[in-house]
Amino acid sequence: MKKENLEVLIGADRIHERIEELAAQISNDYHGRHVRLVGILKGSWVFLADLIRQLDLEVSVSFLGVASYGRGTKPSGEVKITLDLDDSIEGLDVLIVEDILDTGETFRYLQGVLSGHQPRSLRSVVLLDKPARRIQPVHADYVGFTIPDAFVVGYGLDFAQKYRNLPDVCVLHPDQRKV
Ligand code: IMP
């Protein structure tokens, strides 16, 4: 993999430190309760795998697959489910686990879909928040890092399905965004 057009924005060590802080906060807020984490595929699974191991709670996990970007970097505004929940979340304390909050279109859609399943509570944790590009008035309950308006890859995030395996969150320079 060519790395010369990638610039580290958040290094792996800093990501892990921040996840410990988020996990402590979440464990405290949900103390004594069972939490159902709903990981949004594909971008969140690396984050979810690290977060879950730091949670001092009884948890279970489901995944929901959504696609919003296709193969490029421009949002289409269209969100579709690519993999549905495998089990009911009715009456559960649900925590959505997302990689990044950008325009907010995906998030707004997810909140609508998941609240329709009547969970007991519905909150969200995102690793990255890019508020500069927000179109929908949404926010996450727990945010790892607020980042500037740049296209990032690594630590689960992709460009055209590549770069998910990078340990750091890196900025992908615009001239590399060709599929
Ligand atoms: P939104 O609907 O615009 O908020 O976009 C949310 C989804 O777009 C995320 O779950 C990501 O899959 C993708 N996305 C947004 N920004 C980036 C980025 O900088 N890098 C990689 N994927 C991104």
C-alpha cells in the first residue's frame, strides 16, 4: 500500500487512549445495565472491537450494514440498508457505534430506523465528528475526536474499500481519491 499520500491525523496510541476514556464514561453512564451495541458496517468494526474490550458492562452486539458513499467521496444523500439486524432490539438500551459523523444523513436515517424498533433508550458513540459538513441537525452522545473537513481513512474507514487496515486515522490527499 502506498503511504506517501497519507498524512497521520490521529495516531494509534492517541486513539487507544481516547477509547479508554470513552469506555470509562459509557461504563459509568450505563452502570448496572445491559447494553446492546449496534455497530454500523462497514466503517465501525475496528472501533467497536477496541471499544467493547474496554467496557465494564454486560453487553451484546448486533450489526447493521448501511451504504451511503458508493465508491467515491461525495455523499449521495441516499442511504440504504445492506445488512439488517439479526435480532430484536425492542426494550433494550441501544448504543449505536459509528465511525464518523459527516453530513449527518446516515445518522438521521439510522436514528429513524432504530427508534422504529422501540428500544428502551437510544444513544450513539462516534469515533470521529466532522461538524463542518453537517447538513442534518444531529449530534452523537459520545464523540472520540472532532476533526476538520478532510477526507480520512484508516482504523476501519475506507476510500473505495481500501485503507481500512491502517492503524492510524490518516488524511487522504485529494489527488489520491481516484477509483
Ligand atoms: P454522512 O451520512 O455524510 O454523515 O456520512 C456518514 C458515512 O460516510 C460514514 O459512516 C462513513 O462511512 C462515510 N464517510 C464520511 N466521511 C468520511 C471520511 O472522511 N472518510 C471515510 N468515510 C467517510
